[in-house]
Amino acid sequence: MNVQTSEAELAQIVAGQCRDPFRILGPQKAGDRTDLTVFLPFAVSVKILGGDREIAMQPRGDGVFFTAGVAGPEGLEPGAYRLKVDWGHTQQILVDPYGFGPLLSDYDLFLFRQGRLFRMADSFGANLREFGGEKGALFAVWAPDAHSVSVVGDFNGWNPCRHPMRLRIEAGVWELFLPGVEAGARYKFAITGYGGKKLPWKADPLAKLAEPAPLTASIVAAPPQEKWTDADWLESRAKNQAPDAPLSFYEVHIESWLRGQHDCPLSWDGAIERLIPYVVELGFTHIEMMPIMEHPFGGSWGYQPLGLFAPTSRLGGPDDFARFVNACHAAGIGVALDWVPGHFPNDEYGLVAFDGNPLYEHADPREGFHRDWNTLIYNYGRHEVRNFLIASALYWIETFHVDALRVDAVASMLYRDYSREAGEWTPNIHGGRENLEAIAFLREMNGVLAERCPGAITIAEESTAFPGVTQKVEHGGLGFHYKWNMGWMNDTLRFFQRDPVHRHWHLDDILFGLCYAFSEKFVLPLSHDEAVHGKGALVAKLPGDDWRRHAQLRLLYGLMWTHPGKKLLFMGGELAQDSEWNHDAPFPWPHPFNELKNGVRKWVRDLNALYRDFAPMHRLDASPEGFSWIVADDRENCVVAFRRSTGARENDLVVVLNFTPAPRENYVLGVPFQGAWREVLNSDAEIYGGSGMGNLGGGKTAEVSAHGEAQSVALTLPPFGVVVISPDG
């Protein structure tokens, strides 16, 4: 030890408040010799092992420090010496963590300060590394306002004094390499704020694995070892997720879906065994999962996460999740994750006041606190916070091959006055309500993902009329690939909840969506939000007896799948689940002989096949050339009809919907050209639980003009039915 080291400085280490432990611990040059000081509470004796020599160290500071001088620098280079520690009951050979110099590169720290360290997860958190021939874990955490930071964990008896970290002051980052620490070790950061304020021990913001809730420690994790076999999938991903491709998302809360399978483990392997084949059978192109990032409270369904780099340990580890994604791709299924960069919970072991002051969040509650959710809002104006969030998005796509991120609660990010009254928010620098920093963050995030992850997509859950959500960043947009069409969802459900006798007065609820259907690239969502919080299940929203409600549910899905826009259905919707979703309840598999509910499942399966196999249903999904009205004014019969097209009239499909319980026989409908037409799909078919009315024999056109066409066909429209017809040629 440098002889100038005072007892007061030693006391700072013992108290866990040393800001610069490497000035005291480890090798210190002292003229023509090197002094070595180690901090080993409870050790009886310590010797330096270097080459062929042993050097006994002398105790100091009540015997918790040991020091020795070595002539010249030889033998005290990183990895070139060991510590032989006698604990009284056993002996141990240790590598001194304070024998290593700074390990994070200056360039990485520079990029981090600039908000451009996109592979942040490789440098921050706990990463298994080898330095000087020694294997261990490199810990790094951003805490610029901390006075001192220590690593605590299984490897040091959770002693906050034992392993103080080095401050890289130029970036406000603390680092320490601990030789011998292996995957599986639990840890946290013990942070002391200025003035000696002891903070609650903090979980690692960049942990790749965490203890199962309600435990809160982070866990050192090895990088996923999955042997990926999805190169062909990734190569074709851009084409498969393009606006002219059929995309239908099965939204799922993994835990509660698996809970319905009594012999199915609540694990990613259970999902491989049961969920993937089920989704393939139904014909969905993607599984969209409610957030699987680590979160403290299961009742938040993952929408209040604290582990933006950690798959929840409720279902397994990173390797297990990687195996699930690889299995999805092998089955031809894309993987979408709900991702939450808008806010985080205020659990004391998390991000809140991380280093004693607001760090990830705003200091002003008018900017930094969500009253609706009792959560904190990220400070998008800080380069490092934006870096943290963008690195998280990249981590899921680059490390786990995820295909899509559905960004949650975008509307709450875009506006400073979101869910706030006058006087409860602060305007931007121009005096407006737009959150300019959040807008810049979303554009930067989407720009980085587009550059680094070609073929991956982002989807905005955005409920306002904010312009250009799906326009490219270089054209002034936010850069999302798709946006949830919340207006269509609200209008459509409001229409279907009305008594059929009144619907003809409200047909505009169905028609209006086509006025803006191509202003953005839309996903039509019937999501979990429509089946919780007292809203009731979809089938329960519909009027009438049991048969009529199921018929109308098939009609609703028929409208959704034939309407322009990609599709999303929440789990249980395909089974006409009667009660609203409960994340603690088993998945509601119907009785095998329940014809109505099993009929709805078959109907969803066949709608997906129609959407996938018939190009007019998806080729021009995002273009007005792919849609045209045939009947939009038959309020008396409450019937609408439209054409879906690829631009070649002979491939057109015609969709007719009857929103009343009254069948319409010999309904004359103008069609694009002469010849035979066949019924492709009919929601009233007996296989779906319907009455069997329809047009199984098809029909030929008559030279009777109707709806602007020179020829027409006469159709039977079933009660609450949707009929799809196609040229038979």
C-alpha cells in the first residue's frame, strides 16, 4: 500500500463509500518498487504468488487489509500473480480484480456518450470475458451522479464493501472485472449517492437474466448458445413482411395460454410443443407476444418492464427463448414482441432515481410521471437513455432473431399533454404539445433498425391522427412499417354492439374507415385491450341469443379479414371465448362437440387461408387500387359489398356482408365481367356452425346492369353472413 494512504481512506473502502478504489487497492508504483494492497475481510493470512516466489503480506486496518512491497514491477502484471488466502478453515487461490487496468474501451465510452453504442449489451451489464488469461465477468453500469458503486452478489457474500468499482469519469460509467465469476451468479449494484446517501441495491438495467419474481437479483448469463438454422427465413423476411404480403398476428400471453394445457409446462419448450403447431394449424403468419421482457408484477402483463434485455425467467432462460424463436422460424412463423420504451415502474430496486437522482426519468413530474399507470417516463433528451432503449430494440432482433417489435403506447410518447389537464404539462420549446425529444427518439430508433436489421419491422400502437407514422424517416415520418388502426377497431365494435334493427342508421361506422384506410399502412387489431377491464369478451359484446352472437362474430371476423390492412387477433378470440381474459385463468378450450365455438375456430383458419392464398386479399393491401365499393348505400337492407383486386380484373374477389338476421334471397349484385362466379367462402356454412344458406352451386351472370356494371349475379345472402365470390375460370 502507498504509505501515504490514510486510515480515513481505508475507512471509506470499509464503509463502501470509496470513489476511487484503484488508487488504494491493487498494484501501486512507489519509486523503484510496487506496493500491493488487497481488501480481504476475515482472511487470516495472505501471500502473493508470482513465478517461483511467495511473498507474505502484512495485515493493516484491523486485519481486513493486507499489503506488501515488491521490488520492481515484475510479477504484478494482470494475471501474472495470484493471492494465496488462508481463511482459517480453508485455503484459496484468488486473482486480484484490482490488478487489471481500465477495460471498457475509450471508443465504446465515446459512442455511449454520443448515444451510438448500439451493441451496448456487449459492454454494459455483466458479460463473461477473459483478460490476461483469466476468465470472469466484467460488470459495467452507468451511474454518473453516484459517489461510489460496488458489485454485490453470491461471489462476495453480498458484502457491499468487498468490490468497489472503478469510475470512468468521462462517461459516468463504473466498471469492475471479477475473475472466477461464472454464469448463474446472482448480483446487484450497491450505490452510494452524494452526501453518503445509501440507495436500495439496484438490479442491473442491462441484465440478460433475472431471478423469478418476486425475487429481484440479476443473474450473470452466458450469450445464447442456440445453433441457428433460420438463415433462409431471415433472407426472405423482408419479402414476407412487406406491405404486399399477408400478415396475420396471433396475439398471445404465453403464460396464460400454456396454462390451459394441463400437461404442458409453463416454459418456452412447452410453447414449442403446443403453441407453434396450433398457430400453424390456424394459418397465422406471426405469433405476437405480450411483453416477455423481465417485469416485477405479473398483473402488468409485462407492460411495466424493468429488464429490457432479459427474457422473463418465468418461462426459462435466454437459450430457451432463442430455441423457441428458431423453432417458430422452422415452422414458417414470424415472431413479434410487444416492446415498451414509453415508461417504467417505480420499484425501488429498478431504474427510479438510479444513482440517487433522476437518471433514466425526467426530474419534473409534469414530464416524467404517468398518472394513469403510476410509472415514470424515460428522458428521451439524454443521449445515454436513447442509447439504452435503441440498444434494447436491437438486442432482441440481432441476438434472438425476432422479426417485429410492436411499440406500446406510442401516443403517450408523442404528446406532452397525454392524459393531462391544463397546467399539468409543460410545452415544448416552440410552445406546442408535441414531445419533440420522443419524436426524435422514435425516428432515430426506426432509422437505426432499418439500417442494421433489414427485413425486421416495427409496428406502432398509436391511437391519434399524428401524421406520417408509417412514412419513412427520410420523408419526414416516424419510420414505422405499420400502425394499429384503432379508429377502425372502435368504429367497427361500436357498430356491431348495436341492435341489428338500428344498424342501417349507423352504416357510416363501417364505411368511414375506408376514407383513411390508405393514409398509413395499417394493422387491424382485435387485441387483448378489447377483452379486459370490464369490456367483456368479443362474443359477449354482440346482441342476440347464442347462435346469433356467434354468427355475428363470424361476420365481424369476415369483415376484418377482407378489409384492407394486416390482421391481429388476441388468443381466445378464435374460440369465441365467453368471459373476458384473465391472465391467471386457464385458456378456455371449448368442448370438442361445441359446434358454435369450434366453428369459429375453423372460420378463422379458413379466413387466414383466404387471406394468404388469394392475392387480391393482400397484394394491394396498402394501396387504394386494391379496393373499391360495389354497394355502400343499401341502408334499407343493411348490406355492403366491395371488390378486392390485384389490378387484373379477372382475379377480383367480391365480398358481400349482410349485417342483419334477415336472409336476402336473389340479391342482385353488379360484378366486373360476364361468366360464371363461384362461392369461395361463406360464414353461414354448417361447418362453421351456420344454417347452411348460400350459393354452393355458384351462378352465371345475367345481362342485367347493376351498381355501375353491365352484368350482375343473383345471390343468397345468409343471416349475419359474409359471402366471398370469385370468377370461376
